Amino acid sequence: MSYREFISELNLEGCVIASTRVDSQDYKCDDLFGCVYKVFPQVLEGRIVVLKKGSCSCGGFNNNSGLVDSRPSIPGGFGVFLSHGSDQMWTPKGEKFKCCPEIAEAMFDTLPKDVMAGHDAIRFEPYKEGIEADVVTVFCTPDQLSALIILHGYNRGYYDNVVATTASGCASMLRIPFSEIDKENSRAVITGTDIAQRKFVQEDKLAISFTGKDFAYMLSVTDECFFHAEVFKKISERIHKSSGEEKYTNLA
């Protein structure tokens, strides 16, 4: 089954992004204000965006995407910001995602490091047939997510081939999937769950990131997988029921 047929089968037109590690010297890099998720609607519509260290004004993008391995530099401390915050006027309000600064810092320190393979920028573009991307991210409904998870596990003899994390949206979309690329048993990573970034994602959508090689394998087995089984018929009908052809391009 071709990529176009795969997209049609799961009603995924306009919701697949390819992310590839590249060298900034080969591109004119973009500058973004705010969360990188704000630009994804434009990427899904066809824009190519290349970001390097310092390209995005969000203080966490460099560190969470994998471009920088150190903790984000935030007034008052990263751990304080992610937990209870500070009463000092010059520090940002705490997000209360972690119970204390120490736990917040410990979480970041467990994230995979050195995931850029010698590159210093990331190119985002809409996925097209034949692209050799490092990571492929699909924005999807719960029904589509279910199908993608099962398809990803088609040739795997273990149950935890997909992980959901409490890391940032950038880390779960990019840094962690980048770290899976060279693993024999590479995992997919559910993303779009970071509360700080959920407002940039449609309320009925999540996302999942696959390594490029895993996504290529998924495309290669669609002629024989559950797409053609009776068990998928009802879910397939639900996936296509809302085909007023609303695309997932209004993430923001």
C-alpha cells in the first residue's frame, strides 16, 4: 500500500509531519516566537521550517528538542519553575507539574542525551512519499491512534513498544524518538500530552511519533494487516464518519 493509500485508509490527510536532523549551515534557519507547536499548522499545510539553537523564543525548545543537553535556563531555576514556583517578582510562575524542584530536575536528567547525531538543526516538513525522515509524527484522534499503535506493533513480540511520557511536548515528539532511532527494538512515543502545549492542539487530538524506519515498515505491511479484517470495520467507519474533510491543520 502506498503512503497515499495509507492516508486515505486512516483519514489522515494533512496531519503527518516529518522531522529530520540536519546541519544549519545548509539552510536558512527560521525564527519563531513562542511555542514551536504554533508553527505546525503551517508545516502541515506545506511550509518547511528549519530550527537551530536559539531559533525559537521558547526557553525550553533548545533543551527539550535535543539541540542542547543541559537543563533549560529559567530565572529561579528549572526545577522551581516546573514545580511550585517562586514568590520573587522576576521569576515565572510555577507550572506545578512536579511536586518539588528536585523531582523536576531528576526527571529532566533522565531524558536521553546526545541525540542529534552530530547535527545542529531540525527540519520540519509535511511527510511525503519517499521522504527519509528521522521521526514521523502523526496528529490523530483516539481511533486513529489505536490503529497506529496496533500497526506499529504488528511485527513485535512484546507489549511495551509504545511509551507515553510526562516530558515536554518537544521531548516526547523529538528528543525521545530521536534516541530510539538506533535501537533494535525502537519504540513509538505518544506526544501532544504536555499541558503547557495542549492549547495548541485540537481538544480531540493527540499525536504519536515513530522513527522513520518504523513508519516505513508500517507502510510496507498495510496490505496484510488488520485493515482488511472484520474487527477493524466499525472503527474504520467511525474514522471516516466525520469526513466533512476537517483537516488537523488548525492545531493552533
